[in-house]
Amino acid sequence: VQLQASGGGLVQGGGSLRLSCAASISVYRIGAMGWYRQAPGKQRELVATITSGGDTNYADSVKGRFTISRDNAKNTVYMQMDSLKAEDTAVYYCYADVIRYGLGYDYWGQGTEVTVSS
């Protein structure tokens, strides 16, 4: 299983970016998918998650600004990031909870860097 993230870049404060993460998987089912981020000198933190049924969860710091979605047919998760702030600057990592023989295993993408200039 491989996850390929894309969509990061440099944007001015108040701008928008859309991250994508596609999971290459042919046999197993994917449960939850989501995004974490890690800013320089800080621990990795949860940004948003989405279940296979579409239930979402967001960190308080991004509620109302970020929207997570997924396309189950394409095994892809997206995150629309609007009204970006300097404090959103981080490397963003996607993950997928892959269900194998009844157990969930987390797989991670390589990270995509988001830089918001103030």
C-alpha cells in the first residue's frame, strides 16, 4: 500500500490550497483516512479525519476553514484549505487505515509542505 500526497505549496495568508492523497490498493478495504501536520519544532498533530461513511472530525484550529472529503472509488482523500494563516505552515501527512483480515493498519504518505506567508 502506498499513499501519494500532492497539492502543497507557497500561498499568501488568506489564500487557499487543496491537498490530495491517493492510496494505491487493490485488495483491502480502507477505513478512515485523514491528515496530520507537523510544524517546525512541534509535534505532529491531527488536522482532520473522515470515515468511509463520510463522518468527519476536525481540529479546533481549522474548523470552518478546512474541509475534508474523499472519493472511495478512487481511494483518495482531499482537504480544501481556505483562509490560510501563517500558523498553518507545516508538512502535511495523509494516512489511511487499511483493513486487513479484520485489523486496521495505518499507512502514511510522504508529506507535502504548505507554507503560508503573512
